[in-house]
Amino acid sequence: MTPGSTASEFSMAVLAEFVRLGVRHVVLCPGSRSQALALAAAQCEAAGLLTLTVRIDERGAGFLALGLAAETGTPALVITTSGTAVGNLLPAVMEAHHSGVPMILLTADRPPELRGIGSNQTTDQLGLFGTFAAFAREVEAPSDGAYDRHFPAQLARAAFFAATGRSGPPGAVQVNLAFREPLSGDIDPAALDRILGDLSDLDGRGGHSDAGADSADSADSADGAASAKGTTANHAGTGETIAPEPFTVVIAGHDAGDEAEEAARALGAPLLAEVSSGAHFGRNLVVAYRELLNLPEFGGRVRRVIVFGHPTLSREIPALIERSDVEAIVIR
């Protein structure tokens, strides 16, 4: 390793800011060009700041990060080397786009002067994911010791906020980092102390993220599709007021359980909750909704659906929403 590597110092500063924002998982696909990022992630794990998981297959790594984000509500980082390694992330990026799950890709690249001349493991990486990426930015990682010390934190915050939906729909974001030789090295101890700053008290468990959590109650029953009785439901996210009406059901898609449960209780309506919604209990929950939707006595009487989240796990739900005799109100 080369003493005093600016690439390593810059990489550590970027990862440290992600930790401050609440990121706790990094999925690493090893490679030469990304070694500064890999070593920084390993140092953060050694300090108890995050969990580092190594995967050889980039496609699997992308979906692992997607699952971690779906479970925790906070984006996971994926680190790859240059070239086709980046292209293998596309399926997970597409899934993140359609499901609204945050994910941050740190893709290492060769500098501009080594592109387009036949260099090994080199392709046009920036913009590779097209409209499926919520954010894509090219950054030439410094190699000469001179860079704005505030820039790594600004870069991490821009990527994190884009991934989590602060500036548009949540999804996958790409930070394409072009590294020049030397690709890694030791970080000056004083610089390391400055970068890590107030992170020592987090110990991998705290953070300054505003990511949320899930909750629940208990029971069952499909009674209520015939006559939804209750009070007006107000949705805080949109300011929309939903009045109770007969033959109404509430649908909870991915990660929308809390909001859907609240609306179902307020309206006195049956709750049809997909397993990924996080809604597993409650007096309004209909357990066997897939079977019941095929029955004229239940599904045939529905005239209004209120949809929270993105339902993807059953054919019966989309079929209900698409019916010409059913009014669909999609909250998010």
C-alpha cells in the first residue's frame, strides 16, 4: 500500500458520511479499481460502524442490497469494480425503481484518459442504468492530495437524499468514482481521526437517519366489504381526505402497512395486506383475501379500493384494481 493515499482518504470520507446518515450495510464485490472503497468499508466494519458483506456475483449483490433496504428502510451500499461488473447490477436497479426501494451504488471506474482506448474492464458506466436510476453522478476521485474537504460529505448527502426520495421518487442511485493510480494506500492517522470525528459513539447501532419502523395488533374477518362504516380518514402524506363508502376495501402494498392499517381502521373497511406490507394483524385484516376476492359474495361486491404502496405479489389485487366497475384511489 502507498503511504498517504488521497484515494483512500476520500473513500473513507464518503463512507463516513453515509454512516452518519444511517447506512449500516455495505455489499462489496471485490475488484482492483474499487480497492480504496473496499478498504475503507473494511475499516468501518472493524470500527463497529457497519456490516460488510462480500459477494462475488454482482447480480446477487444488487438483490442482497435491495433486500437489506426493504427490510431496514435505509439504503444499503453496493461497491463494484469497473466494466461489466456495473452492468450486472441492472436487474436490481430496475427492481428498486419499480418498487421504490432505496439503494446506493458506488461504482469504481477508470479516469477519462483511460476510456475509449481499449483498456481492460472499461465501458461507458455513467448513465448505464438510464431512467431506472434516480440519480447518477460522475466524480473523479482526487489522487494528488488536494480536494475540498467538504465535498465527500456533500456527495454522500446528495446520493442518500436522492435514494430515499427527498428530491423525487426513491430508488437506486449511482455514484461513479473514477480512480487514478495509486488506487489505495494508508490514511494519515490525523486525517482518519478528522474524518471519523463523532462516529466513535455510534458503534454500528445509532445514526442520524430518519428511517422508520413497522408495528401491529390482532384478529381476522372478511365481513365489511358489504358496508364500510367509519370515520373520515386523513392521509398525512398527501393531505387527502377519504370519506367512508360502502363496498370499500383498503389494499396494503410493499412497506405500506402502517398507513393502510390506520386508514382501514378509520373507514371500518377490510384490509387486504400483502406480506411485504408489514401489516400482519389487526381487526380489519382479511387473511385469505386472495380466495375471497374470487367469490361473488366478497370480491364481486367491491366498488372502491384505496391502495397504499405498490402491490406486486398477487394477481387478484391488480385484477381488482383494473375492473371497470371499481373506483381506485392510489395514495402512493
